[in-house]
Amino acid sequence: MADGSDFLRAMNIATSGLRAQAGRMRVLSENIANADSTAQTAGGDPYRRKVPTFSSELDRTLDARVVSLGRVKPDQSAFRIKYEPGHPAADASGNVKYPNVNSVVEMTDMRDAQRSYEANVNIITATRRMIQRTLDILKA
């Protein structure tokens, strides 16, 4: 039979997953929001896509591995370039740089992050139900 520390461990592991996925969704939201932005100055670089990473750590108090949002790295892939000579951000050749953000990729990643977030919420909900049932059994 599970003891209280098993419940606590499950809740804390799932909570770390919630935090990590929430951070991931913040980064993805920023990418989506800036997908069509341009540089503030003519010929300048626009927003550069950010890539969230995860790290795994040993939580010694729980004796369990937990996940956290790691470094957020800039995506070094090339910017999209469009020939728009009248645009305020155009360089001397009339080209405008747009962010290296693919909205379809970002939305797919966002959906994946949402599903992972929901899975962690379900773990917390199930663990709370098990705790409540255990308490009900002990009362009887």
C-alpha cells in the first residue's frame, strides 16, 4: 500500500511538469506573437525564434527526478527574406528580414505542450482522489 510520501512524490513530480510546460507555452506564445514582426530599423534583424529546453534534476527530499524548463536558446536558422522595397525595415536592396518562426510548427508544439500540461493535471487530480479515498477508508 502507498504511504503519504508516495502521494507527495507523485504530486511534486507532476507539479514540476506543470511548471515546465507552462514555461514552454510562454516561450511558444512569444514566438507566435512575433512571427510577422520586422526590425525596428532598416536592414536590421527581426525577432529570432526561441527554443525552450528541459532539464532533469534529482530532488533529494523526494528522492525522485523532476523536470524544469532549462535554457531558452535562440534558433540560429536563417530569417525569412521578402523583397518589399517600400517597407520601412527594407535594406538597401529592398529586402526585408522576417523572423525565423514557422507558425505551424509553433502551434503544433503548443498543442503538444498543452497535452503534456493536461496529463500532469490529470495525475494531480488522480492523486488527490486517491488521498481522499484513503482518508475516507481510514475514517470508516
